[in-house]
Amino acid sequence: MAAFMVAFSAPVNGQKGVLKTLATDTVKGTETITLTPIQLNGTYQSLSISVLCTDLGGTPDGYITLLASNDATNYFAINGYHGSVWSSPANLVRDTIRSTMTIYPAAVLNWVVNAPPWRYYKLSATGTAGDTTGLTITYVYK
């Protein structure tokens, strides 16, 4: 019986701790884009999300917000009191709840959610007039 349980439990955790690229997308002007959600099944110690901002024209500006949901329909900005969210670099955090960060040329924006309590996470990005910014989003959970 123990061999049966090991054989069938290994694939569930097979991708834990693997760095994955979620998306590469572009924010042009004042548009708002929403990136593909990350779906977590099971219990994890942490979820880390990084966004590399690449200047493609103008001066990258605007903001990116980390959102969470349990039903993949109703998303909300999460804060430090919900699952211990940490954001860095600190000088680019736009709000007191740590879910929104400023897009900046060549910035690497990071969020870490300890013991992620929700099943779905996604990023929403909004640019400003006259800029085009490439976004490369990677994440890892363990």
C-alpha cells in the first residue's frame, strides 16, 4: 500500500519549486492588460512572482497590481495582512497594502505570498500615455 501511495503522490508535487514563465506581454500607452492567472492546487509554503520591465519606447511608467481570487471570477488586490504579502523594491511600492508597484525602466518587481491562501493569482498592468513597456513574468511556488 505504501508503494502505491508514493507512486501516485509524486506527480502532484513534481512541478514544485520550478521557475515558470507565465507570460511575456506589452503595455502600450494607457491600456490595461490582465495576464493569465496562476492556479494553485494544494498547500504551498510560498508563491514568488517577478516581473521584468523592458523599455520598448517612451519612458516606462504606470503600475502593476497583484490580484487574488478563490473562484477565478472575483479578483481583489491583496495586502500584507492577507497571507503575508511582501513586495520589493520598496521604493516602487505604490500603496500601503503592497499589492501595487510602479513600472520603471529595467525594474524587476517582486511579490512573495507566504502560505498562499487563495487558488488564483494574476497581474493587471496599466501604462501611461506615450510609453510602451515589455513585461516578462516568472513565478515559482514551493
